[in-house]
Amino acid sequence: MSGWIETFTNLLQNPFFLILAVIIAVLIVFGVIKKLFKLALIVLAAFVIYIAYLMWTGQDIPKSFDEVQESVKGTISRSKENLEETKDAAKKKVGETVEEGIKDMIGGE
């Protein structure tokens, strides 16, 4: 293991390899900052869309983070309820359509 450390130390004593290592480190840091900036932009865009949704539906815009959490939880629970209603209605409609198709097939023979 000490052989690797000596080799690494010798490489960093060479000015060319030291400059190369610094450039690579700067590129890595720049890449990480760039990705974090993109993530921040996505989160900001989602927040703006959420506020626009609240304004469009006529709901109150939350003033604190706790109100935002409660509002998001309420929106999610309402969405789940609507999804369940839609799912139940779709099951009922599919059942009726299948029954009609079976009746047509039996009557058509």
C-alpha cells in the first residue's frame, strides 16, 4: 500500500500532474455545483407551478412552511379520493361493457 502512496506523492510533485489534478478537481466541483443548480431550478419551478395551481383553484396561498405542508397533504388526499372514485366508476363501466358484450355474443350465436 505504501508503494501507491509514494507513487501518488511523486506524481503530485511533478508540476504537470499537479496542474492536471487541480483542473480535474475544479471540473468535478463545477459539475456538482451545476447539478445542484439544476435541482434548485426544478424545485423552484415546481413551487411556482404549485402556487399557480393554488391561485387558479381559488385556494389560499400558504404563508409558512407548515401551512405549505398541510396544503400539500390535503391536495394529495383529495387527489387520492378522486382517483379512487374514478377507479370505481371505471370498474363499473368496464363490467357493464363486458356484460353487454357477452349478451351480444350469446344472443348472436
